[in-house]
Amino acid sequence: MWERFETAIGLLKALKPRPLKPETRNLTPFVEGDLMPTGACGINCDVCKLNLLGTCSSCGPGKSLQAERKLSAQKRLLGSPCPILACANLNQIDYCLRDCTQFPCDNFKMGPYPFSKGFLNMQERRLKERLPATAPDGSRVSVADVYWHELQQKDLASLCNLTLFTPISEYQIQFRFLQEDVVVDFADRCLKRLEGDQWQKTDDSLLELVTVMYLLNVTDIYPLGNDIVGVKDLKESHFFQGPHVLKIDPLIERFGCDLMGFKESAEFLGGEPTDMADAAYKLQPFPRIHLYFLLWEGDAEFPPQVTVLFDRCIEDVFAADAIWALVNRVSTALLQGPGK
């Protein structure tokens, strides 16, 4: 422990928490007596000998009754709580590393434990990196030159009329991907993002692939919102099995007991709420392509569930493998959330 947590109060005062109203608090469900080994800070006490010897116990996730009891014990025995656990509990966050958009924050950086400066720097650096895109077989995703060559034969004005992309030069069109602007550069055969005041090539091969496929296949202005279907209703529904299953398990793990976190992430990406589940949002990876993400929150009786719905016309512009790629790219954006 930190020298009786002498700096705890000072650290807590330095925080700018977002306390929730009492009626919005949602304790993580668990069976009474079944202690959760991983604390809010990320330390797994099941593999610690101090826990085995009974010297100390896990703090549990930040939203758990276990955490509340630990905080009470710390205040009673030490005079003040662990600032990391107190912050997680106050902000209704189970695990800082997974759930908090501010990690690594000053609570970790200013304290002598639980993680080294090198580990925190690594986390900060890698959280800013774009994830490498891989196909179901583990190979790296790339866009073949033949597709770019075919795309270069298209009329940009017609493409913009069909897609609501915006022409910005003779060889460039711009679109809004969720919450950010992206440029398709036909001359350089790449996607670009704004860095400072310059459009720079971006390494986002999954988005590049689905963007090129979309522009190659779009031939009409398709109706939206009239016929919304699930993956089992698609003509190629048999494709979405085994290695091609949609990337929803990580969403369940992250947001299954965190409805507010899901809402925060979806709204950051420009999502529009819809009345379909405990929380549901329409997301627009392209101006005329909509994906609907539905979340039913888990509790002590029922497991959480995430479903992705589509406008049926999505099959007019995307094959099954491209739909798989698009959903996985948007799911990744939801998992990344607002960030710092």
C-alpha cells in the first residue's frame, strides 16, 4: 500500500470526475461471495501469493459491491481510499485499462504503483496507433492495384452524386467516416486524413478496402430506413459463420454491463439513437450506408446481447466479405471510443 496513502486525498482533489446521479449507478452483477479476482486497476489478485495467504484480497471491478466494501475498509483502516479504486467507483468504471477513455491518467502516473512508467508510456503510445487490419485467416489486408486502376476510370462527379461524397479537387473526393473526414485520392491511390493543415496518407487498410469496394459497386441511390434486416436475413447469411462471424463479442465484453459507456462511444462517433433495444444507434460509416448497433444490457439473470442490423440494400454495394470488413471496422471504432 502507499505509505498509508498519504497522497491519496491530494490526488482525488486533483481529479475532475464526472459523478453520476445515485439513480444511475449500476453495480456490476456478481454472485454474493464469488469475489472477482481482477481489480479496477487491472491487477489480477488470483495469481498473487498475498491473496493466497489471506494477507489481502482483490478490490474487484470499480462498479462492484466488492469495490465499495474495499473502499469502506480502506477509509476505516487507512483514513483514505486508494485514488485509483475511488475514481473508478465514482465514475462507474469496471476496469481502467479497458473502460476508461482517460487511461493512463494522473492517478497511475503520479503514484508509485501498480504500473511502471515504461508500461504506461507503452499503453499511451499504442492506444494512439491504428490497429493493423487482418483477414479471417490472419493475413494482412491490402487493396490490389487492379481495384484502384478500375476506380480511376470512374467519373468523380457521378460518384459524388450517388454517395454524397464531396469533390475537393480534380483527383480527390472527401467523405465523413463516423466522426472524422477522410479523403479518397485517386491519383495517389490511397486514403488521406488531415494532419495539421495537410492531407496525409493514412494506413487504414480495412477502411480503404471497403471504401474502394463501395465506390466500385455503387450504381444507384438506394432507399434507407425502410427495410432493416439482420445478418440472418441477408442473401449470403451462410457466410457469417466460424472465422467470418461479426466482431461483436468484444463489444459484449466491453459494454455488456456499461450502457452509458456504449452510449458515450456511439455518440462520439456521430451515432443517432434509435428506439430498438436498451440502447441502439444508427452509425454512418458512409453518408448513404447505415449500420444499426443494438445493445441489451446484461444483469444477474440474463447475459448481455449485441446485434447489428442493416438496410437491405447494403447487399447491392457490398459482398458478404466486405460487409464483414465494414462491421468489424466500425466495431473497432466503438471499442476505441472517444480517447483522450
